[in-house]
Amino acid sequence: MKNVQMAKLMRQIVREEGYQGLFRGLVPRVAKVAPACAIMISSYEVGKAFFAGRATQIEEAQALKEMAGAELV
């Protein structure tokens, strides 16, 4: 039912304002959303790199412990 209403609404917008009416407000919306997306993606990448480095440090520490334990036996 909603799809039918949306199609009807889009036809009405095209009839009254032309195809440009479908894209009205696109530039302000992109200007609003793009910085937030950039921050989110950057934060994800920084967090991923941080935790990947931390995992490597933990693996290296465990390997050193195993080597030290093998030498004591």
C-alpha cells in the first residue's frame, strides 16, 4: 500500500514541480550528512588500526612468554 502512495506522490511532484522537484534539497542534505559519514568512517579505520596493533602486541607477548617458558624447562 505504501509503495502505491509513494508512486502517486512522486507523480504529483513531477506534475507540479517537474523532475527537479524530486531532487530539491539534495545539496543541503549531502552537505549535512557527508561530514558525519567522513567522521564515522575515519573513526572506524582508526579504531580498527588501534585494535589490530593491540592484538599484534598481545600475540608477541604470548610468544615471548612461550619462548621463556620453553627455556626454563
